[in-house]
Amino acid sequence: MEDELPKQWYNIQADMKNKPMPMIHPATKEPLGVDDLAHIFARECCEQELNQTDAWIDIPEEIQEKYRMYRCTPLVRAYELEKALGTPAHIYFKNESVNPLGSHKINSAIAQAYYCKKEGTTNVTTETGAGQWGAALSYAARVYGLECAVYQVKISMQQKPYRSSIMRTFGATVEGSPSMSTRAGKDIITKDPTHPGSLGTAISEAVELATTTPNCKYTLGSVLNHVTLHQTIIGLEAEKQMEKAGEYPDIVIGCFGGGSNFGGISMPFMRHNISGEKNTRFIAAEPASCPKLTKGKFEYDFGDEAGYTPLIPMYTLGHNFKPANIHAGGLRFHGAGAIISQLIKDEMMEAVDIPQNESFKAGMIFARSEGIIPAPESCHAIAAAIREAEKCKETGEEKVILFNLSGHGLMDMTAYDQYINGDLQDYYFEPEK
């Protein structure tokens, strides 16, 4: 609906009492400016990345036109889930799975591809885990006439072969990471020939390709500030839709890999907490096997395994951390974005870690009640929402819970088969390793 489509993205950095610490150059240890980042990313994205003064960033009309193809996405009251749980809580979900690409990732893919095209870039490259971001960027690149190269985490490529088929359908080239096509990939394979890959390895390869290919820019699906900025369209729509429903969330939940999906649903609501108008709880749901927010350390770390990226102030498990082969490939990242890390430090939000089997149990409950098969990543948000709904059942409180259904799981049925057959394994973070 036209009146619900935001004309601006929300930049929480401008309102934060404690601004995120700057990214720094790994050699000089000096803060990075726009010019330092612009040889990797589109310049406009770099401007957005470092903007800590403007709370509202205009969405260009050309991007709004593309958004109108699939936005606004529905806000749904999960009556059947409430009934299945026997909870007095009111549960809402923002359904980002209904767009043609199947997940929220297209919101930033369109914006980044547009900015790359605008400055004359001809090639883009990126990493992807489960493949939602790779699929979204492959499509966005096709829309703007850009050549696209994607490095997909090798284990995710094996678990979800049709995601790479989707990318190729849109004209992208796809390599399993680590690969032998880059120096970073060769070094990783030399050290560990059976390395299953991670978002850290795939980022290293994509950044290397971007910096060694003429007229090529690197694009990112999560972690960085400008990506989260583009995703705030989710929460801004949800805010208007909840107003129409006559309710306001007591709890907002999103699954957590690098922060774009969680930030997208939560930050527009969080501005009211910052101003003192509201007191909503914000919960990031991450996997128990990769719990950077609940078990990580806050420090400067690389965003990739090879150390090509700037140093980012983040909660991290270490850029050499090798995550377990869980099916929620989009959550297998060692660190958190700078904004989220600062918000955790300032106790503006909280985090929970969810074992793999609990997440799929939640996904099954949701599918059987609401008729939607959720992505394994989204299952973590659903599991956290169910935990909160069960608490309401115990206390009798009629709280309003909002979570983001970030994508569908129709390409993830192998994982559901394993869960149904009792073959799905739980993995937990082991600090000694």
C-alpha cells in the first residue's frame, strides 16, 4: 500500500547516545574515511556507512520504484500459532518471505546495485551463506545490467544446491568458498584441505576479486551500517501497520547473523526507547553454535578470515573461527556489526542463543499452525518468540510480540527431512577449540 511505503530509511547512528566506534585501518590504526572505503564499496554506500548525523536518509525514487514491485510486505497476527501455544500473548510477524526472491535481502541488494550502477561500475561481487543474499544480488545486478560473481560458502552450497542454481538463472557466476580461484582461497585450502567454508572465507575471496578486477565493487549482505540502514524499511512499515492494528510491541525479535535483518525490524522501534517514549525489549536470536553476542568478546576484529577488511569494533568469536555446519547458513558469521555491538554494550538490547533442534522444532510448530515453512535462520527468531510466549502463558501476561520472518524455507527441505527423521545434530560453541 502506497501510504505505508517509507520514503526514507532510518539511521539509528544519529540518535545513539554512544556512537559506534570507527572502523580502523589494520596497518595504520587510523579511522577510515569515505575515500578509504570507496575503492571497495559504492561511494554512496560509504557515505551512508559513516553518517552519524542524519537520522533520515532519502530513498531515491528509482529505488522506491523497485520496492513497489513487492512492498509493503504483510504484517500478520499469528492467531493459529497463539492457539497452538495456548498463550495469552499477541504474536505478530512481518512476512519478508513473500517477495519474489524469498527473503529480506533484496531490500539492500536493490539499493547497492543501484548505487554501483549510478557511479559507473560494471561488475559486482559478494559472498553468501545459505544463498538468500547471493540470489537477491544476482537478481538486482541483472536489473541494473551488472556482471555478478558470488562466492557461496561451500558447505551451504552442498546443503542447498538449488540456491546456486537460482543465482545462475539470473546470470551470476557462483564459486564454492574456499576456492582455488583466489589467493585467499588457496591459502585457506592449503592450511585446511577439508575446510567447509564460512562467511569469513567467502568475504575474503569476494573482497580480493573486487580489488583486483577493473571497475568492480564489493557488496555486502549484512554486518555493515549501510546494509542495516536499507533494511530499516521493514521496521518502518511494521510500525505503521501495528498502529493500524491498534497495538505496539512489548518485544521485538529477529534472528541474528551479522545484524541486517534484526536491525531492520528493530531499529525503527528502538528510536522510541532512545527518546524515552517506550520501553520495548529487543532480542537477537543467534545459533548456539555461533554465539558471538552471548559468548563473544568485544574487540576490533577483521570481518573476513584472510584479514582483507578494515578492523571493525564488534562482538566476535575471532575471524579464524570455523563455525559448525548448521543449516542456518546465513547465521554462520563470527562477528556482529558495529551498531549492534554498541547497542549490546549499552544494554539497549539483549541476545539469546538457540540450539539447532530447538529452532527446527519451532519452525515445525509455525509451519503446522500458520502454513508457512520458514527458513532455518528465521526459525531462530520463531524459537525466541515461542520462549517469550511460553513465559506469558506462565504469568498470564498479554504481551505483544513482534518477530521478523526473514525468509521462506522452501529450498531447505533437506534440513527439515533430517529434523523429521531425527538426524539433525545440535552443535555448541566450544571455546577451547
